[in-house]
Amino acid sequence: RKEVEQDPGPFNVPEGATVAFNCTYSNSASQSFFWYRQDCRKEPKLLMSVYSSGNEDGRFTAQLNRASQYISLLIRDSKLSDSATYLCVARMDSSYKLIFGSGTRLLVRP
Amino acid sequence: DAGVIQSPRHEVTEMGQEVTLRCKPISGHNSLFWYRQTMMRGLELLIYFNNNVPIDDSGMPEDRFSAKMPNASFSTLKIQPSEPRDSAVYFCASSRRGQGGNQPQHFGDGTRLSIL
């Protein structure tokens, strides 16, 4: 079983739609969580950290459920430019090692 | 500010040849990471350094792979001899090791390696 699991998608949605991605992690010792975005043939870039109380950054909302070992990312009013692969990431602070999920691909169509 | 700089951007070579990938981390960052990304296995950590010292190399696939960080502004990942299954995109990332460890990693553009 992978340490961080994501639905690979693709999620194909129209502009303006709301879309949610889920991610589960297997190691309960994981302490920090992130969402990274990766465009085709580009490097991963940090989208946002995920805090225990949930956090929002513009159209993006991230939530963490430690009891269920579950992380989510919600994108509201999706734009064409949101088309990318979204990587769920977990880290155990003791090691500083990031564990990446395989990514969920999002396609936003006009 | 300059980001993480990797070279070369692309490398195509024949199997058996030595390959050297280079990375310059962001100035002031004291943690450096080498990753490999393939369609089959996703993004995998190969090795990471803190203050130029290798801390965790458990992800290095085998003895053909080696990495060095002779100073705070330069690291290399070497494959010798290279094999076709080493074909992948290799990313270098750096971060500032802060309190609580919740510092983001910044990735370079990657080196797209093809071994024929």
C-alpha cells in the first residue's frame, strides 16, 4: 500500500465548477501536509500547506482529518489555468522527508 | 531571487556512460533534496542533505548512484554506469530548515534524462 494515496483522475470539469480532491495517508506519525501543483513537464510548486483547523487561500480550501488520515483540497470557481496535476504530500517532522502521492490530474474545459 | 538551478535541462546518452547532474540550491537554504520522477513510480526522494551532510540516502536505488554536496551552493548526482531504466526526470529541491520543520521545498526545473 502506498503511504500517500490519491485518485489519479483525470477530473474533467467546466470553468466555474467546484471540484474536490481527496487524499489518504497511511502513517499516523505524519505531522505536516501540503498540496503541490505540477504543470505538464514542469517542476512541482507548493500550492498551500494544510493546517489542522483547515485553511483557505482564495479559491482554494484545504482540510485535514487526522482521525481518518484524510486530506482534501477544494477548488471553487475553477479556471482554465487550474488545469494541472495536484500532489498530496505528507511529512514526518522528525525526518524532513516528504512523501508524495502520485497526483490527481485536473482538466478544466471552457 | 534566483530559484534552484539545475543543469543540464536535458541529457541523452548511451547506456554504460557516466551521467552527472548538477544543482545549485537557493542561497541561504541549508537542506537539499534529490528526487526522481517517473510515470510508474511518481516522485521519489533519492537523498537529502542538511548543512552539506547526507542525512538520508535510503532512496538511492543502488551503488551506481552517488551524490555529493561539497559546499552549500553546489550538489551533484552521479550515475555510473547508466542504464535505460534510469531514464526519468530528476529534480533537485532546497529548503530552509526552520523550527518545526514546516518549511516548503522549492524545486528546480529538473533534468530530463534519457538513457538509450
